Amino acid sequence: MRCDALAGERWRPALAPDVAVELLALAHQRVQPANVRWYTADDGAYAACLPPQAGADCGHVLHTYQPQVHRMWGWSDSTARRETCVPA
């Protein structure tokens, strides 16, 4: 699967976390958590892979979220992994 390739070996497939809506909002994504492929890492981080039909601009995009203090999460667009888009 293309999301698995973007995620790499660090990430394991997971169910959507309880905070899925909040995590997607951090990445400025308005998609339903059920339309996203979720991953988790050993350090408690989550990743959300959005396929094009779920709102990714071009190709699949993997957004990662790092746990912070007091139940906060960190996200940065610079850490998102994107497939290279080929012009039609």
C-alpha cells in the first residue's frame, strides 16, 4: 500500500485515536478520521496518511503528530511526507 511505503518501518498500522479529529485539525484537514489510514510509533506518536480522495492535494500525504506535555500534540507541515506529483 502506498501509505505503508510513505510511513516506513517506524510506523505500525493502528485504529484512529480518540483525538483523531483534533489531530487532523492541527494539519488543517477536514476529513473524517475513518477516511484516513492511521499509524502509531513506539514513542506514542501518531501518523495519518491521507489518500487523494480524502483531501490530499496531490498524491498521498503522511502527517505525523508528536505527543507533547498536558495532552497536547505537535504537528509541522515541514515534517509531512508527500508523494511526488506528476503533471498530467
